[in-house]
Amino acid sequence: MTSNQPLFRALADPTRRDILLMLRGTDMTIAQVADNFDMTRAAVKKHLTVLSDGGLITVRTQGRERYNTLNPSAFAPIRDWLGFFDAFWDDRLSDLKSAIEKDTK
Amino acid sequence: MTSNQPLFRALADPTRRDILLMLRGTDMTIAQVADNFDMTRAAVKKHLTVLSDGGLITVRTQGRERYNTLNPSAFAPIRDWLGFFDAFWDDRLSDLKSAIEKDTK
DNA sequence: TTGACGTGATACCATTTGGTATCATATCAA
DNA sequence: TTGATATGATACCAAATGGTATCACGTCAA
């Protein structure tokens, strides 16, 4: 089973989550992303590396620029993981349902 | 708007994610949770505090024991946040659809 | 060719994080 | 009461993390 630790880790930082929202619909260079934050380009670049490690973005080189693109399909493992708790939730619901049915008998 | 940083942060650690899975269906004391990991009770207790800060578990005191209970509804903000990217994904799909329709004319 | 520009890479720093060890406190049971 | 048990709380430590500053390198434009 593949480790999704890099994915969860990438989502743990608010700056990185903002970058992801920012990349919806538009690819951006490192400098463009950095313009939206009050920190150095180097710091933003580090965040982009973490996002890339988590598979959440892909990078395309074009001349001397590097365009960062959102990869929405990378969220799938998170949805899968959340599903483990849906099952539990359903169990509790069916328990409740049984209890109610037994009660109305 | 409420910050969901404590929630995302709580999910960033693999031990904590394991604890959550472990708590599906059964409430457990701190000692019981700690028995399942190769670390001290104090370390596990710290993780439980972070999970509690994220709203992912609730704690019920019973005598000298403290039972930790999973709170599945705490995942809702994460699903909501993921939804922001569903919209983007749908846009890309409809773009693709339009392109195909235009092409088959 | 020559700068200016966009980026990569490295060293460095302060803070946070995950962990241990240790002691104090409250509760259960004999 | 007395001792074992379950937990709380604190101090401490190493490593990871988020940030800066700085320099090197490839690329574009004049």
C-alpha cells in the first residue's frame, strides 16, 4: 500500500492550501505565486516542492519559466481515506435504525 | 470563517491517522490506545490532545479513566474544502465536453 | 555580447514538533 | 489507610519545518 504521508503533509500548511486554491483554473510561475504572499520567492518555492512531492501539482518548464499546474486527481487518496469513516458512520446509523425499529415494535 | 488549521494539522501525522482508524467503533482509554504503539503513553497522550484540538475526538471521563471517542462529523470541513476543487474539475470536464461537441459539428 | 530576469541550490536560523523521563494527583481495591 | 493504577503536567532533547540571505546558472531581449 502506497504511503500517502507526503499528500497529507502537503495539505497541513495554510500557505500551501492557499496556493492550491490559487492554482484552480490558472497555471502560474513561481514568481507569480510568490507575488501573492508576503514571503520570499525561495520560501514559496519550497512550498511548491512539498506540493509537488505530494503529487498535488505538476511542473512544466517553458523557457526560463516554470509553470505550476494543479492536479485535482491527487485528492483521490484523501477521499478514499475519508471513506473509511463513512463506513463507520453508516454502522452507527444502522444501529440507530435498528434501535428505532425495535422501539416502535 | 472558522480556521480549520487544527483539523488539517491533526491529520498530518501518521500515528494520529492510525489512532482515528483505531477508534472506529470502539472508544478507548489513553492506556489502551498507547498499547498499540511503540511509544510512551505521554507521547500518545500528546497526539490525542492534537486530535482533540482538531475536533476529531471527544473525551469522556469515567472514574480515573478517560475514554476517547471518534467524532466522524469533524471530517465535514475537509470534504467541504475538497469540494472547491470538484468545481474546478467539473469546469474542466465541461470544457472538454464543449470542445468535443464543437468538434463533432 | 551583455545585462536583466526567472529559477535552482545551499547555508543558515528560529520555532515547532514528536518524543522521553520524571514527578504530582486522583481514583480504585483490598 | 495503603498501595497499585490511570492520568496530568512539566522539563528537556533531537529532528523537522518554515523562513531568510546569497550565489550560481540558464534564458531572453536589446
